[in-house]
Amino acid sequence: MDTLQVKQRIAALSDEIRKHNYNYYVLSMPVIGDFEFDLLLEELIRLETDYPEFIEPDSPTQHVGGGIAKEFQQVQHKYPMLSLGNTYSEEEIRDFEERIHKIIGDEVEYVCELKFDGVAIGLTYRQGILVQAITRGDGIQGDDVTTNIKTVRSIPLKLHGQGYPEEFEIRGEIILPHASFGKINLQRIDNGDEPFANPRNAASGSLKMLDSAEVANRHLDGFFYYIPGYHPAFKSHYECLTAARSWGFKISDYVVRCKTLEDIFDYLNTWNTARYDLPFDIDGIVIKVNDLRQQEMLGFTAKSPRWAIAYKFKAAQVTTKLLSVAFQVGRTGAITPVANLQPVQLAGTIVKRASLHNAGIIASLDVRIGDTVFVEKGGEIIPKIVGVDLDQRPVDAVPLTFISDCPECGTALVRTEGESAWYCTNETGCPPQIKGKLEHFISRKAMNIDSLGEGKIEILFDNGLVHHCADLYDLTYDRLIGLEKTYESTEDKKEKKISFREKTVANILNGIEASKKVSFDHVLYALGIRFVGETVAKKLATHFISVEKLIDADFNELIEVEEIGEKIAQSVRAWFSEPKNLELINRLKAAGIRFTMDESLVPPISTRLTGFTFVVSGVFEKFSRDELKKTIEAHGGKNTGSISAKTSYLLAGENMGPEKRKKAEKLGVPILSESEFLNFLQ
């Protein structure tokens, strides 16, 4: 064949293989056998190997894998990947529907879908070609796993059909079917490896593998259920799913529209038992408002959409024997009792330990050593003891006594009035607290020193090299080289060794140096001040701009900050009033850590819109909706997703939903056009 014939043959083979992939992996209706399919794929691979200039990024051979990545890049989501609010009862679903009607007031149609138990993923397509795949991560940014996602044969690398946007994102769940899970575990057992605990963990681990050829061998699958953003071609969520199916995406066959609560409850009751017959795992049902205009009216909270809710199936429960209780010390000094159990299978995992939370829970359960206890997974994730089978209690069982001294350093425990937890106050001399604070300081959402970890921190601590987080910045090559530790792996129980060799030491020092560029809000979170999480740290950093102003802020100034209540304000004041903490800050400053908010991260333009709340709706001529929202925030204003009496203005574009306009007029909310808004801003 000449080069033109080769190019034409590659194109023809690619189209034919795509159709067979779609028939087999999406429709489950193959029209040729495996042998015939393999011959086609082998011919395509051979031609692409001989003529690499004709390989296209959407070639079906990308499903085979073969690329090896050094690491995964972090990428920010265009639209935050929020979680869903959870419910466990029909009564809570009735409350959800009541809230919907209070805001909308119209007749509402719902869509019910299966809640897949896998790994959330967002795929971006440009001109019908898959260009990026991002995991959920923390909801704001996730890992770019595009190369691995291309190995999932049910995911189209090139869309077919018509009507898809020039660029769009679709979200779904990567799962490991039961058949694939079973084969992988049999292979791992044959190789002498520990089998995976459950399909969800196996799917998550597979997506994070650096060798895409290995990922291809795992035979992952995926279902898709949501297209974020504004798409004027569709009026309902159900229409979006129908269109996505026509473009080649695998959409669940069990999506139904429901008019009434009774329809929803019938669906829930059906799948509460039928889920065990599925070839993959689900952990609940998702209920969504179908009409996209109504979704827009309902909007979002900071964490989840108001137009959707997840009904979680009742947690699986088993009985087993309580063998002993250990007491663990956290980085804040909180003492957590942990039950050691006779191993038992629970929801796909072997459970050996469970939380007892605090002294109050132990007393209320009256749990005793030797008891037969009821164990379930809270939210089907964390095992916990929920009750005792008193009929099985040994006659010589005695009540458990909560410890009075720290099990690690012997300090007398204290409990603050109004709190349930007991604390060890020896934060500068209790090893678990010291190591816990160091591990928190280096974590990804804090200083992001990923070249360090729990094992390496322990080596540094055991060798007396670090006691406070500022000690990290005094480390040198000569102090690190040659350090090592042997330990038993918790995964495979094999002896392993951590050695500080040339490359390891270089990576640690480079990671520590890079942390000096971390922004003030992350530094503030890294300090580990009680009740100051990521969101609170960002609120405080952007409000006070510098650590000096934060140190000088009194209680009243602190509670004026959005989302800062009395408990947080008291904790912040207490932390900054300690001389040892001020000394720590001075040491970190001297090391080059940032304690002033970057100008680029602080609203820089004006306070013109301070005190005003806007709802942005419709399509605009000069700006996108996201650009207008950023402009509002840059001038001190706030955005919200739904209109209420507290809304200052409705910023209205073309094709805005009539219900939103009607509600604004009813409540007397002023309506601005794009040009009127710009004049108002000036």
C-alpha cells in the first residue's frame, strides 16, 4: 500500500473498531467475536507502528495503554465538583421535596438514578475528542488521569452522532465490575499478594497507577450522569442524558422520571433489594430535579446543589466479639478509644477495629470486654460499634473504665466543660501530638511537602531532628544522608526499609524549599490551630491580609469575619496569645515562609459592591456568567444561585428563565441588564 492507502486503511479500521467497542462495552450487543476483533486491532497497531505520523489522539489503540507517568498533575476544575447532601429516610426526602416547592412553587418532575460506588471523574471533550480527565480531588482541583482513562474501553475517545457542544464536560463514576474484581483478586492471590478489600478501593487504586498498560488490564468501566454548565439546547436533565447516550456515552438503563413521592419511594424500595443482583456496586439512589431552569432557580450551597439529594441505603451491620480497647492520641491531644474486634466481613472489607468515639459513647453503650457487639459502617465508610447483644454478655464482664492519664506520656487528662472528648495537654512533649502536628503541617492541603510522609517524619523525629514544624527548615544534606528505618508494612505484613539516599534527600530538601512559596491561607491552615480548617483559614487570611493584623485582632474583630463564630474566635485568640506559638511564627518567618496574603489572591479592585448580593442568569453579550460573577466578587459583592428577599439585584441576560424573572418581580428585586450593570459598577 502507498501512504495514502495506509492513511485511509487506518481511518477505516479506527472507525470500525470504535463501532465494535461501542456495541460491546456500551450496548452489550457485540456483532463479531473476540478473535475477529483482535485481528482488526492488531492490524491497526501494526500500521500505526510502521506509520506513526498517522496516529490520531483518539485512536482506539489508546485503549490499550502503554504510557508510564512520573506523577499526576493537579488541575483545577472549571466547575467545582461538589458532593451531594445525604439522606437515610423517607421523611428526609419529604423534607427535601418541601424545600423544593417553597422555592419554586411549581409542579416538579424528578429523575431517579443509581448511585454508583466508584470514583468520581470529569471528562472534557473538545470538538468531539476526549482531551482531559480529572478526578474529584478536593472538589476544587483533582488529578489529571487522562492517559489512564483512555484505557477504559466503554469511554468514547471520539464522539459519534451530532449535537454535542464544541467544548463541554461530562461527569460520571469509574467503577470496577464484580467480574473484573474477582479476576484481579484471583490473580493477586496467585502472585502471593493481598486481595483488594472491595471494588471501589480497587478502582481508585487502579486510576492512580503510573503504568497505563497495567490500568488497561484492570478492565475498569464507567457510567455518566451529569453535564455541568449552561447548555441552551436542553431543557431537562433527562434530555441531557438521552443526548449523551446518542454521542456514545454509557448511561445507566435504570434512569427513571418520577412525578410523585410515591414514584420515588417505589424506586427506592425496588433497588434496596435489587441492588444485590447488579454486576457492580451501588450504595444508594440519587434524586434530581429534572427541569434545568428549576435547577438554576434552586442553585447551590457551598457544598452541594439544592436540586439533588442522595438517598443512602441502610448501612450493613454484623455482630462480632470485642477483644480489647486501645486509646489513641491525636495531633490535638484528643483521646479516642478504639475497639479491637474479632475479624469479621462487613460490606466488602475485613473489619478488625472500630471507633468508640469518646467516654460518653462507651458509657451510653455500656460496652464491655468480651461482649458481642453490633458493628456497622457509618456512611458505609468508617466502622463503628452501635450496640451490644446483652443476651450474649459473659457473666464476668465488667464495665469499661475510661483512662485518666495519657497512654503515651502519662499526663493527666482534662475535659473542657461542654465537650465530650478528653485531652492530653502536653502538646510539646507527647510524641503522637508532635508527629501528628508535623504530618498535618506537610500535608497536601497545608504546606504540600509531598517528598515527606508519615514514615519519613517518624525517622526525623526518632533521630531528634524535628520537634516543631520550624525545625524542618533547619534540615541539611549532611544531617539527612544515611538515615534509615526498617518497619513492617501494614498492607502485606512484609519487612520494608526507608533509606535516606542521595535522591531521597534531594527530594526532601527541594520539597521543603518549594513550600516557602505556599500562600498565607495554606500556611495558616498548616499551623493546626483548633477549629481552623481550610475554609476558615482562607476567610481569616483574606480578611486580615497579614499575620500581624490577625495577631492583633481582638475577639470582636474576629467574629465580624464571615463564618467565624465564638468558638473559632476564642480558639484563634488563645493560640496567638501563647508565647511559644509567636516564637514559632518568628522562626517560620525567618525561614522565608509567607505570612502575608498574595495581592493576586486578595480582592484588588474596589469595595463598590460591598453589601450587595447578585443573582446572575441568562446569556450575555460581552461576558460569560462566570466572568460576571468574578467581577462582582472582585468589587466586594456576593453571588447566590437563587432569588430571595435578600437579593439586591438580578443581573439578567438573554434566555433567562421566566420563573426567575417572575420571582424577582414578585419580590421587588431590581433587574439589571449587562450594560446597566457596567454603568452601575462605574
